[in-house]
Amino acid sequence: MPLMMNGAESLVRTLVHNQVDVCFTNPGTSEMHFVAALDTVPGIRCVLGLFEGVVTGAADGYYRMAQRPAATLLHLGPGLGNGLANLHNARKAHSGIVNIVGEHAMHHLAYDAPLTADIEGVARPMSHWVHTSRSSQGVAQDGARAITEARTAPGRIATLILPADTAWNPGGEVCTAQGPAARASFDPEALESAARALESLAPNAGRCAILLGGMGGLDTALTWAGRIAARTGCAVLGEYNVPRTERGAGRVKARRVPYAVDPAVAMLKEFDTLILVGSKVPVAFFAYPNKPSVLVPPEARIIPLATVEQDINGALEALADRLGARHQAPQGVAEALHASALTSLPTGRPDPAGIGQVLAALLPEHAIVVDESVSTGRGFEVPTSSARPHDWINVMGGSIGFGLPAAVGAAIAAPDRPVIVLEGDGSAMYTEQALWTMAREGLNVKVLIFANRAYQILRGELQAVGAGTPGERARDMLTLDRPHLDWVSLAKGHGVPGRQVDTLEGLATAFAQALATPGPVLIEVLM
């Protein structure tokens, strides 16, 4: 006799059948049959977030490490709306996510109840695919379509809206999603253009750079780029925001294009040819008076070798073969830190350079670093490039409140690896509820809060846009004082042990102890 199940259960079984086995949730009344199905069907891990931005940010972090989608469960239009900021980040990062959003029963929509909303309209700007299930018999099929969409390279956001009656009425059979399709091939003509550019510039290929983005930050792509650099003398650059970079001793370093316009322009004017691999032409994060939006010189030659949707590794491998670089030792490989750097740690008041040295010395091998350190973190790149091999992920869309939720997802995707969060105090307040999820799930996450007690980046931005010297009211909108945030107390209230440090030696001691302590730990670093 066939299994009798409602629409919600058919959807959960379809998720499990297709290896979507983690669901980050914040449900409400209209999702209760789905909650019951999650309780009944084995094989899916349910992780509660106390705010929808934690749920969607965790799904982003999960995809970046697992390279397969998780599901989210959100409550009607307002619940989805609360999660949109981190869906924006996930979309920019090309993270695959299956959003399941509850809706009123179809017959109830006519009454315009308080929570009635245009859910499809709310979802569409941050989703690649949006669909409302109209029949309980078709819910499983709709779910399989959502999974197929989320798996589409390099990762897409699929939002499936589930009316309550399609969840509680009889469902159809479990469905199989299409497997991840191979990435689209690169253009052979673009490959030839890139090869000729590199050949024609020799021995001055230093005027040419390969700019990596997307999954170009992973070790395979970096190694191919390093071989090409060794053969031709070109530079290897990385976009400022990359979904995930494999870095540290023994790995090829890509110079990161700076965030600020002036240093970015200064870096990029060194090059008259830019080969784009999973990247775009570099542009300023914002518009600034009397400064360019496009950061490369107007006369620079741009060669798009492979888009983020295309086979980045294959394009770089083929370019290496075309140039005779397959067996070349890669250029730009980071050397391990000297023994003295591991033992002679800096002292004094915390500053970006000193914090970077402490991180470089103490980062454990295979750590996952989630970086939302904003202004403080701009000094971390150089010292940590020679740390033990690790992964580094940062916010792609610029919407703050990313770091703590993404760490939850990364820790669940890679439970055998320590996760370190580098977080500004202002950014952390957007999604502090993630600390509770870390505690409840016992996640191996170490949180460093850099407490400059201000929206420090906005102080710089106010000057950069030429808005003048801040007066009293402007200063009040840029500072986090009266009262100061107490992150040790905030952490304790969420179930996470914490401590405060105000020196680099205190940071080194606290960080080493945190790494040796199971479960989540928070360190507030007074800047």
C-alpha cells in the first residue's frame, strides 16, 4: 500500500530524498504542518534561529562550505521580509538556497487577514525563482523544481511559497530533482585572446593581471593562476568580495583589490590588461564626488575569460596549457610564518596590525574565518596570508549582520573544523540572536568582537563623500555610546561564555584558551 502523507510531508521527504538535509527555521502558524512533517520524517536537521536574518544568513554560510543548498522555513511575507538582507548577500555570493515560505490557506486570502501580503512580490528581488504551490498533490514536484533551481551553477535562490491548505491536504509522491548540471564552458575565442595578450606583453607581462572572483578563490583556481603567473610574469588579483578563499601557507596569494577608491585606483593603474575570471570590471562600492565609479583606467583592455557561471577551473587550466605552464611551479605561494612570529606576539593596545599578527600566529589549521570586521579588518590580509592553511569567507552583498549567522551555517556544514568570526560591534548587533543558536547547537565558533564603539566605517565614509565635519547630531548617529554595549553580558544572556580584553597580549591569551574550549566562546576586544 502506498505511503499516505499530506503535502507538507511529501515536501519534506522530497528534500531528504534530494540531500537537502538541513533546514534553518523560524516558523509560524501557517507552517505548523510543515513543522510536524519535519518532526515525523527522519533525515533532516532542524536549526532554529530567533530572527529570520539569522536563518537566511546561516543558509548562505552553509552553502559556501558545503557547496549544496540548505532549506529555510519562514513565516509569511513579514518573516521573509526580515530575512531579505542576508538573502541579498547570499544572492551576490551565488549561494544556493531553498526558501520555504508559509502562506495563508487559499480560501483565507480573500479576507485580507492582518498578515496577508504579496509574498511573491517580497521574494522576487532576492530570488532567482519564485513559485506558489496551488495543489497539495503538486507540492513535492514543486519542491523538486526548487531544489533543481538552487543547484543550478553557481548557485541560485529558489523561493517556494506553501499555502497552509496545500500543506495539510493529501500530498503526491516524492519527486527527484535534477542533479547539478555541469558549468557552462568558457569561450575558446576569449581563451585565445587572453593567451595572445599574455604572450604579446612578455617580457612586460607585469602590466597584465588575472582578476579572480566567484569560486576563483579556491585552491585549484589559485594554483592554475599561479602557474600562469610563473610562466608569464602577470599578476594575480582577487576581488575585494569573494564567496570563499582558500589561503595560508602553501597556497597561492591573490592580491585583494582594496575597498577604498583611491588605493584601488592606485593598484589597478599598474595594469593595462585585465583578464576577468569569475569576476567583473572593478567598480567603487559607492559613488563619491569627483572620484571614478569604474576603478580601472579607461584605456585598459578587458578580456572576459570566464564568467562566474562558467567553468573557471577549466578556463584557467586550458590557459595554462595554451601557454605551456601546466608543469610550472606556481608563483606567489605563501611561505609559512617564521618561528619567531609564532612565539614573539605583539603587545600593547589592540590595533589592526597587531590583531592581524595574533590571528596569523594562532589560527588553527583548517579553520574557517568568517570576516565582517569592516574597518578594523582591512589590516588583516597581509599578516594572515602566511597563517596555517584556512578558508576565509566575507560578506558579498554589503548588507551588514552577515558574520554571526554565516558562522552558524559554516559550523553546521563543517562540524570538524573550528569557525572564527571577526566581527564589528555595530554589525554584530543586527543579528546577535545567532549567539543563542550557536549555544543551543553547541557549535565550535569563536567570536571576536572588535569594539570601537562606533559605526567607524561611516565616520570615514562621511569624510569620503565630502559631507563635512560631523556636528553633535551627526556624531550621535555614528557612535555606539551612552551606553556602551556590553558584549560579555550580551553573550552570557544568549548562553555563550565571554570575556573582555584591552591588550594584544590579553587577546592572544583569551583566543588561545577559546580555541581549546569546546563550543562557542566570545571575546570582546576593546579598540
